[in-house]
Amino acid sequence: MEEKEIFIKELKEKYKTIYTEYKDIPYIKDKLVARGIQTAFVWPSIQVRQQSWRHLSSYRDVFRIHQKRIILQGPQGSGKTTLSLQYANDWCEKEDYLKHVDLLIYLLWRQLEGEKSIYTAIKHFILPENSNVTHRDIKLMMVRSPSVVVILDSLEDIRDDQSKNEVMKIISKSEFKRFQVISTTTYLPNSYKKGTVWLRLSEFNDKLQNEYITKAVPGNDTREVGKLRELFEKTPILRDICRIPFFLVLITHMLQDSKTSQSLMSVTSCFRFIMEHLQDNLRKKATDDKEKNNFIPEGDHRELDKAAFDGIQQNKMFWRKDQFLQKIGEECYEHYKALGILVEEKVSASRDESNASSNQWISTSSVTTTQREVRFFHNIFCEWFAAHYLSQIPTTSTASEFERTLHNVSSTNAPYLYRFACGLNPKITDSAIKCIQKKKGDERVGTMCMLEHNGEGENVSKSVKRLCQGEITVSSNMDKFAERSIFEVLRIAHQQRIPISCLTLSACFGSLDHSAENLILRLQPNVFLPPLDTLLKLVVNENARSFSDEETNDILLYSASCQSLKWLKFNNCLLPKQVSTDTLRKLLSRKVKVWWRPPGFMTFTFRLSLKSGMWKNIDNGEKITGEEYEAAISRETFRLAYSV
């Protein structure tokens, strides 16, 4: 067998092993086998940035992009590593779309740290220890191959400045010019050269979640599929956390085995549900009494809690295995490794500083020793254990003591830490929200902390009052985290009778549900808003949308059901010349002002007469003339307003 054939054979053997081992944590593997399901994945949507974002029809289309540098961005848990390993596996299987690729290399970015070259990294981390292929052989074969794809996973794990400089050289094509390099990352690099294609993985929306639920239920059991879909529909927190594909897979299978899913009303209850099922599955797999008794109860993991919290404080997501064992003990380590929560990786042990030149990843000299490092399977597991440590801070602690404990912890970088801690110990919620506010963190995280225990607490009310003093905007393109936090603020304000100064619905009006016991406003995409008794001003802001008589009447009817409303404003939309509905009498009795600014007009020009249903000029009080109305709704006015 020729040397290159041996090299390719060893690459494929390694990729097959990684692909099989990585696919899922033990619980998921067991459930797939038990239910006779071949695969557990529904591919997320991939978008490419050109002049605007465009959806690719398939994950295979990435290799139809003829650029040497591609950055694949997505939030943690969105499937970047799974997708990368799928490419490696498809290359092993000689799938048609990869037949042109002579060599495919898959490495973690951090496996390049401490290495003398990418070729020594391949030698150390991909090829077997007894391989006769040298790093010089690897370089020669890669340089001579007509088509080489290098997939470098998890760019965000690069820590030291020198390695970051080397990263930019690769991305900017200063190095490896002939190779196609695909980099995956959670965060987009601050700068990247023109000619680099930017892709992003979208979160799992409702459609993809429904697809997976159908796929995960064995035997095409439509009744079971319907039950799961209904549960997701009724439990917003499930839909939110399951936008991360890993948790969609995990929770969908757990729900099929559970009778207690109705209690999943917060991220804390969701994660407690997950941990209980992981523990129970491992306990059932134990082969003897010694193993069955050798379990660490949920709550008896204090050393792991402290290690996780220290890791978040120090922005340290990897530990040397020997040092980590000293921190938490071997018994605890083996237990959580068996659960799949802790995983090991092989990395370089050191860097030869004397030879760390600017071409350290191009050189073909020297041999680097390796070591085992430990990390959490997903950062959210790290935040879960760290939250147990945080939740144990005595409730008598002053706010300043609490802030000192969290001095290096950003609510933006560790949002679930705060939410879990508040769910585990509701007494610290006021301190957590105050800390987030003082640190000028993402206030949405403070809002979501309220959801963990129904929005109780003095500082919770103060936070909601402050938020409700300004304008609150709901739009059709907001992310789910923002949407969830905003609706939680509105819910608490309604429940605690806190005045809501202004709510703006930006390009998201859908319809009004008249069949509900109370009128429900349906917003896009698929969000429902009940009447808000403490809302003072409602603004309907659209992109020159034309509202029908029925839609206009529905908005007026919803406004009338908001008992404290004083002002309704239609902005940048087209409305009927006259409004005829019994709702006007209700609005008139409460002296509600209804104003309209058509597209192309600089100010609010018209107000609605609640007696006649006619629009009047705000300045002189005269009824709108036919000429004025035609000017207001003319397409020429619209064209001039949007010709920029």
C-alpha cells in the first residue's frame, strides 16, 4: 500500500471513531438504540452572507461555495461540531459532493496551540501512535494534493495572543493559501479579510423542532407526536431551551419517558429534569450493587460546583486532567464522565518557546508531547454546577459581598448562571438583579431571573417599573431571548398593576383571536399578547403596510380591551378613510386619542373622530378631504419615502 493510501486510511479510521463517539452523550445513544432510530439529527438552517442573508438549501451546499476561506458561526450547541464531523464522515463515505476533495483534515483550533506546525498536530491528534507516516510526509502529501480541505473547529477556544495572531494569518490567507479552510466559531473574529465567506447556523425554530419530534417518536405514533407538540406549544420555556439542537434531542427523548413534564416552567426546572433523567439512566445501566450504590446524589457535588464557578470567573473552560482530579476527586470525576457531562480531549502539553516563530504552525520540526484535558460537554452544564455554588451564598450576605463574589462574571457571557442560581435559591434574586444592574450587564438576564420563581421580590418590581417607564418594543425579527424577556416584563407589569408607558408593535401585527375567552392579539411570528390592563400608550408601527377595515377594527377592539389605554398611534401604515365599529364608543368614553401618520409624512397628521369615525387634521380639526386622503395613501408618497 502506498504511503498516501496509508495516510488516508488512518485519517478515515480516526474520523469514524470521533464521529461515532461524539454524536451523543450516553443517554441519547441508549434511547436511539432502544427505539430503533438510526439518527437523531435534523440539520439546522445555514445562511450565507452576501449582499443580504440567504438560506442554503442543504448543508452540502457549503462545498459549492468557491472560496478558500469560510467562517461558520453559530451559538454554542447549534451544531457546528456535529456538522464538521458530518463533513468528515461524508468524506470517508465518498459522498458525491466531496468526491473532488483529495484530503480532508479535521482538527480543533486549540490542538494547534503548542504545536510546531499543523502537520505535527495531524501526526499527534489524528494518526495512531504507531503510524509510520511522519509530519514531513504529511506536509509533502498535502502540498502536492490537488484539493485539500482543512476544517478547524471552535475558534473561540484560542486563548493566547500569539496563537490569535496565527489564526488571523490563516484566515487572511497569509498561510495555507492553496487549502480551503473552514473555521467554526461562536463569535465572529473582530476582523477578517475580504474574500472570506461568512456562514451562520440558525437556532432551531418551531418548524425544525416539530420535524425532530416527528423523527424521534418511533413507529409513526401520531398520538405521541401530537402530545409532544402540544406540550411544546403550551410550555414556552421548552421551546426556548430547545432552540439549542443538543437540548432538543435530549429533552424530546426524556419527555417520552416522563410523567412529570407539566412542571417544566423555568430553565431551572428543565435542567433539574434533565439531570434526574441522566442520573436515573446511568443507575439503571449499573451492572452490580457496588455500581448502583456508587452514585453522587444531585446536590452532593460541592467540589465540582466550586471548580465550575472558579472556571467561569477565570474564563477557563479547560482543565488539565490531573489537576481537575485533585480538585473534585476521582469518584466524582468518573461519575460525571460516565454521565457524559465531563469529557476528555488530547492536546499539546507544552510549547517550545525558543522555536515559537511567526511560522510556528508551518514549521515541520520537533515533536510535542501531549496531555489529557477535561471540559464540560456544554458550557450550560458548567453554569448549572457553578450556580449551585452561587446559590449557597448566605442570604444574610450584603449586596456588596454578592457583587465581590461575581466580580469577574458577566451576565452576558454566563446568562444561565444567574437564572439557575435564582431558581435554586429564590432569596438571592434581588441581589442578583441589583448586581446585574450595577455591572451594566444584559438587563434581559435580570428579567429572565424573575421567571425562575414567578417574578417575586422587591428589586424585581423596581426593575420592571424602571423598564416600563420607557418604550418597550416588540418586533418580528427580535431573537427569542429578547422576546421572552419582554413578554415576562409585560406579564409581571400586568400582574402587579405596574403602568406600562408605551408598547410599540413593530412590523409584527398578525390578527385578533376572537374565539378566546379574552381577546388575544396574535403577533408575528406566532406570539400571543393578551390585553394589558396597565398599558398607557400603544404604537402600531409598520413598513407602509395597508390595513383592511377588519384589521383596523381588530386593533381598535384590542386597544379598547386595555383598560388604562390613553393613546393609540398608527405609524407608517395605510388605513381606511373612515372607521365604522361599535368599539369607538368604548374608546370615546375613556377619551382615548387615536392618531395616524401615513408613510412619507414627517409627523402625525391625522386624529380619529371617535364620534363620526372620520379622520381629522390634527392642526385645524377639519375632516380629511378626498384629496388629502389620496395623498396620504398614494403609492408615489410611499415610493418617495422609501427611495433612499
